[in-house]
Amino acid sequence: MGFSYNSHMTETSRLSPTVVEQTRKRRLAAMRLQEIEGNPLSPEDVAMFEMFEREAWPHARRRAHILAKARPLAAE
């Protein structure tokens, strides 16, 4: 089953700067926890999340992107 945007989302939908900053703070906190647990994010993962923030992608689009990348790996 694929992901589809609802009527409120488009490829050009963007998060507000305030929401992007809140999301960045949560990501940094989560990254610290992952490091403490001995499971840090890869440089590629960090770059992906930084791109999401830079481009202000909405959360649903981020999720769809991550799932699309993960599905082929899960099928292996």
C-alpha cells in the first residue's frame, strides 16, 4: 500500500519555522539518547533529517520518504 497526500498536503507544503525548530530540538534530543544507547544515527541518517529541516518537509512527507526507503531493506 502506498502513501498518498490528503487534500491539505502538496509536494510544496512546508512546515513553519517554529515547527521546524521544535522538530530539530526533538531530533537532537533523540540523537543524544541513541548515542547513549550505543546506537547512533549514521551520517546518512543525520543528513536526511537535516534535509527535512532545511526543506521544511511536513511530517507526513518525511514519514512517507522514510517508509519508501525502508521497505526494500525490509524485503531483503
